Amino acid sequence: MADHGKTEYATAEGNDYPEHEATYEMFVKLVKWSLSIIIITLILMAYFLV
């Protein structure tokens, strides 16, 4: 059988909290824009297709 080596774990140095905040803010903006576009599309569909 194959000889399995020891598992190596990488550890991060420091804390990149500002990057986490920027990523979260971008995610929230994307969700808001997506929901806005979906809602507008549904309203336009209800108006023009009925």
C-alpha cells in the first residue's frame, strides 16, 4: 500500500479584516442590485404581459 505522509496545514499570518469587510460590502451591493433588477422585471412582466 502507499505510504501516506503527514498532513500539512497552512496557517495564515495576520488578519485581513479590511479585505473581509470590502468583500462583504460588495456581496451586499450585488444582492441589492440583483433583487432590484428581479423586482423591476417582475413588475414590468405583470404590466405588459397581462
